[in-house]
Amino acid sequence: MKILNVSPRVAHPLTSGSRVRIFNLLSRLARHHEIRQFSQARRLDLKRLGFQEEVLHAPNYLERRLTDLAGTMLCEWMESSGFGVPVLSGFPLRLQQPRLLREWADWADLVMVEFPWQYAHCRAIAGGKPVVLATHNVQATKARSAGRLTLMERPLAACTDWLEREAVLGADFLFAVSEEDRQGLERQYGIDTAKIAVAPNGADVELYRPAEDGERQALRARLGLPPGPLVVFPAAQRQTPIVEALKWVRRTAELMPEVRFLITGSYQPTPQIEGNVIFTGFVNGYEDYLRASDALLCPMAVGGGTKLKMMDSAATGLPIVTFQETVRGTEFRHGEQVIVVEHNAAALATSLRRVLGDPAEAARLGAAARKCAVEQYDWNNIADQMSRRLEAVLAAHSVREGAAVR
């Protein structure tokens, strides 16, 4: 099967959860199908050493990146505004009508759109071929998850509602990241349950593996990390869910001066130390930083979808302290694979001290989290399930087209 994927973000480097999801699924789908991805670059992508407009990620997986400056700046402004999503990323496609994208739509058997923003243009150029919407959240819900909208955010939220409704109701098939999101889309838009399936977020369970005996200390020495208890929180982007979670991390850190809190990712562009909070900036080998840590603190109370940092950390076998909102839509359960606490810094600190001070309990939680990640959230299995669904969508479409011809 020939699949055209259209995304408002490039697939690599893996600097955000959506990129991680897109790249891992497409690279695995490419083992059985031909994949061409048309994406929109950001300014930081363009500045990155070795940036290429066309990248062959795998023998059957080719990505072409749109580098239009106006479209790039529009998408970047939308994502840095605090709203966090490139709602208007479909407009550059409508205005420019990229010739290559139309040619690839003619080539494809099926078009898969990441997020609802570019759906309308993709439907217009699909030539009657099936169009599948790969959702990452229920966007209408995510837009309001942080509470009251600012004056600037209100029209963006209205635009989000309109674009998501158009895409959800118009697509031939949809993927949701969790059963909760699937039900949310059904309630929000009244769609047929047979039209949507769950393709959860996952982890590379071979790359993200538990630290072996002595490996944690060796990694700390190589990465220049301090001795003593080390708690990690990955912060890839400066978006509202991460900003709010970091407030909880800082409050907890103030109560635990004996512990170092490691913040990995591009939230802070350059390395920086604030008391016992260490910001690494963007890192290569993110899995090594997880493996070097003693626990994950993931106090995310706003945002939608499911959290890839939870899947990666679970696969690494870290004990996890988190909020109920963070495990929503997953198989992680309090007391079994994770510790869930109320919105209280003292409660977070108490639970962290519990796992940091009790190696047996930390090992039990980590082993259970790892088992859940392997059984439920292995990217290989998720991609295989998605492949079968896509093949069924194309087969059903061919049957309908044949019946229409007759």
C-alpha cells in the first residue's frame, strides 16, 4: 500500500511527543508499505546543522519538508503562543498549493493526516481516495484544559472546534490515542463507533530498557550528572501543560533539597542550574538520561491525549510519581505500576521519598511499569494494528468504489 502522510511537524529530530509518535509509527509502517511524508519545517529545524528538505528515513519512508518562510513563521507563532498547536498550518497549503503534495496525493492509495489542521486541503487533493485522520488529542477539549481562555486564545479555540469538527466528520476513518479519547470524539461529534479505532502512544521497548547493575552510576559519570538521588522530568517544549507541570516540579524541589531534579529537553534552550533543579537543554541519547535517573516525577494536570514521557519512563523501569490526569487513558494504575497523588507538593515529595528510600518498592513499581509498557505500548505492536486497520479501510473503499461503478 502507498501511504501519503501529511503533518504540520517534521518527523525528526524527536524534539516533541507528536514527532516521536509520527516517526515511530511511520518508520514501522514502512516495513510493509511505501510511506511518503509531507511536513512543515520550523525555524529551529531550518537552523539545525545538517537540515535537509528531503530525508530518506528508511528504504520505504521518504519525508519532504516544506520550508516556506511565511508558513514556518505562522506555525511557529501558533505553537509558541501558549496555545501550543499550529491551528492555522493548513492555510499555507491552501494558499501555495504545493505541486509535490498534489503529485504525491495522485501517487498514494490512501492519505493519512496528522491533526485536523490540514485535513481540508488533503481532502480536496485526494481525488476520492480514502483520507484517514490520525488524532493526537481531542483538540476541542485540550484547548480548554488549562481553564479560562485568554482574549487571544478564544478565537483560536473557536477555529480549533470548527477544523476538528470538519475533519472528524469528513474523514473516512480515525485513530485516537486512547479509549478515553475515542469516546470523547464520539460524544463531541456523534460519529459512528465503527469509524474510529485506538492506536495508543507507545515506547521503543528495546531502546528504553532498565539500567543494569552498575550502569546508572557509569551513565551519570559520562553525562556529567551529580551523585545522590536524581528525579527526572522531560520537558521538550514551552507549552502550557509543561509550564504548569514545571511549577509543581519546582515546588516539590523546594521541599526536597537533598534531591536533584533533572529537566531534559528544549524547554530551556541551554543548560542551566537553579538550586537543585538542573536543566539540560536539548539532549541526544535521551534514553540514557532516563536510565541514569532514580524516578520520574510527572505532575501534568492539563493537556490532552496521553503522555509519551510516561511510556518511555515505564519502559525504562523507573518508579513514577504522577497525577491522576497524567495516567488518564492508559493502563497504569495507582499502587500497581505508578503512584498517583493529589495536587499537593507535599504529597509529591512524600511519595518521591517513599520510592527513593525503599529500593524494593522502587524495583517492584519499575518492573510492573516495564511489564505494562512491553505488553500494552510497544510501538511494533501498535504499528501492526494500525497497518491492519489501514488495509481494511482501503479494502472497504475499493468495494464501495466498485459497487458505485457497477
